[in-house]
Amino acid sequence: MGSNAKAGKRSNFSGTLGFFLANVAGAVGLGNLWGFPFKMGRGGGFPFIVIYLIAVFAIGIPIVIAEYGFGRKFRVGPVRAYQAVDKRWGFIGWFHEITCILVMGFYALIVGYLMKYMCMYFISIFGGDFTAIDGATYFSTMIASPVEPLIWTAIVLGLTYIIIRKDFAAGYEKACKVLLPVLFAMLIVVAVRSCTLPGAAEGLRYMFEPNMAAFREIGFFGVFSLAVVQMWFSINVGFGTNIFLSSYMPDETSIVRQAVAIPIADMVVAMLAGLAIMPAVFAYGLDPTSGPGLLFITLKNVFDNMPGGAIFGFIFFVSAFAAGLSTSIGITGALVPIGTEHLGWDQNQSTAVSCILSFVLSVPVSLGYGVLSGVHPLAWLGERFSGYDMLDSVDFLGENVFLSFGALFMVLFIGWVWKPDAVLAEVEKNGAFSWKRLWLFLLRYIAPLATFFVALTSLGIL
């Protein structure tokens, strides 16, 4: 954007392929490689996958169509887009931007962890004792360091800045043309190795064999909530990034085709991540429900005990880092309009400030595992929050509060305030929308109900 930050004077993605790559890269992130496997584990494997697939087509795709139509129509950042319809609704755009700010406060930090593991496995290919260290011991020592995690975070944000500081669309598209093929190729390699380990069949049965145990243990609504929340986060509903990225969508690009193809591609990556992780976890008799530690602790123990584990560990963490960096760029890009559209900055200045802001927020989050480990910012809200550390607190505010209600307000706004006819006018620039009646029903009734349910679940009300 730079001096071309104003609507209609900035570059777009080079074409349909460029938009597709950018949006898949923005969607594919830690939600796939981290969130999907352990939520699938908690949701009982197969039941989770079935509900997840239904949610993608019945809830996710209708919302994404609306977001893409909204974003391309106005070609500005989220706040300005809402204000273009009705200034009173601009607050929804600020919900999106605050979500991105809070999420980047810990997301860049975690991508830094991935970069560290990637480098350590690369070194271990040629020797060293990294693969001999217990996963839990290594991870707890690393995150407790007051300086090292922040160095890796600064590198991640520095790369983000370099890639999009001049022209968001051009820089992001070039990066995605490298990051996405690397991600897919590396995940396929690890998935093949994982599925051919002795004992891996148990993990495949866990994923694909009908199993109702999870319904008995956490209930249908427990599994439903896990799957819908994962779908929601995985395709970036409520972040404002879909609105922002589609503001760079070429007019000749079909919104409907992209809104269907991108969640499917995202889902393929999520399934590949499951195949890369679950069979290996079962092959070594480890816990598939071990939560976020699955990525940094459980998987390290898997790779360290696997023949050629240093190589496969390096390959896996390259793919994880590619996924994390691509999403980091997309979220940071969505923050840039705060500077370019509201404060009069150019692209370079706004990108720099966005990255610095993310780093500043990462500092207390990182120190929350060290010198600030006794700080629980949300403890005043009640016993439930008394154990929330710095990362948990920022995550809760970002994803459970601002994301949840930002998404709910967005669906209501597009479905009932801006009116679907305005969306359809944008969508049908590229031809008739054959299933628009079904889309309208899903957008105006099913999506708000599901989003309201997710919002209440995220807050712990249900």
C-alpha cells in the first residue's frame, strides 16, 4: 500500500491463484498444526472430524462468502469497511483489530518457539545432544528464559516486517508461493513416515473408525463445541483478516469458488497434520489428548525415539514454522490499516509499528513463564481464572471475548444490517450464484445461532 493506502489506489493480488495462496496461507497456521490434532484427540477422533466437516460447509463457507463480498466491495481495512455502511457499526472493526493485536501478543512468540525447534533439529542432524534431552524438560527450560524466546520472537516479527513493509499484496503473495509448497511437501513427508511406523494403525483407527466414546465422556455439545470452535479459528472467522485480505481480491476472482476452495484446502492441511501426528503418538504409546504440549513435548519425544528422527523432526518443524509465519504475516497485515487509514502513516511506518506493538505485548506473555509466573491478570474475575497465566489471559481476552463477539456482531451485521442483497451484488459479479437461497438461510439463521453458541461456550457460560 505505502502511499497508495487509500481505497482504489493500492495493488491487488496478481490474480485468482495469488489470492488463493494468500488466503490459504492466512488460514493455515497453528490452528491446524497445533489446535486441530489435540482438539481432535479431546473430541474422540472420528466424531470430531464428522462434526468439523459439517460445520465447515454449513457454517464456515457461508460466513466466508459474506466476508469476501464485504471486503472486496469496500477495499479498505475492517473498521473503514463497517463505517462505509453505517458509522455506528465501526466498533465491530475495532473488535477485529483488538483481536489481532491480542493474538499476535502470543502468536509470534509461539512461532518463535517453532523456529527454535526447527534450528535445533537441523543442528542435531549433524550431531549434538538435542534429541537426547527430555521434551518436557527442554521446553520448560526454554520458555522460562527471560531473553531467548524474545529473541526468536523478534526474528519472526522482523521477517514479517521485511516481507510486507513496501506492498502488502505483492510481498505476501511472494512469500506464500514459497511457504505453502514447503508446508504441504514437508507435512506429506512426515505423514507418510508417521503412518508407516509400527503401531501407527491404532492412530489411524482413532481418527477414522466410528467411535462414540467421546460423546459419553464430554457429551455431544462438548464435541460439537470443540469442532465448531476449531473450524471458526482455523478459517479466521471473526479476526477481520478475511475482510482485509479480500479487499485485495481481483474483480475477476470468483468469491464463491474461493470461499469453498480455501476452507477445503485448510481442512486438507489440518487432516495432514493429524496424519503426521496421531499415528506417531499412538505408535509410541503417548497421550493424544495432551493439549498444546503435544506439539513441543510429545512430538519431540516421538521424533527423538524414531529412526532418523532428527531429520523428520526438522522437516516437521519447517512445515510448522512455514504455517505459523504465513499466519503471522496475515494477521499483522490486518493491523496495518489502523496506521494507514486512521493515523495517516505509510505502509512502512504502519507495518513497523504493528510489529513493534506485537513484540511489546509478547514481552509480558513470555515472562509469564519466568519472572512473572506468579502474575494472574484475570484472577479478579473469579476462581476459574485464578490459574490463568499471562498467555492464558491474553488468549482468553483475544479469542474468547473479542473474537467471539466480533464474529457474532459481524454475522448479524452482514446478514441483517448491510443486507445479503449487497453481498450478492458483489458475489454475482462473476456469474450467477446458484445456491444463493441456501446460502441466505445458512447466513441469516444457522450461522448466527452457531456463532452465538460458540461465543457462550468460549466464555464458559455453556
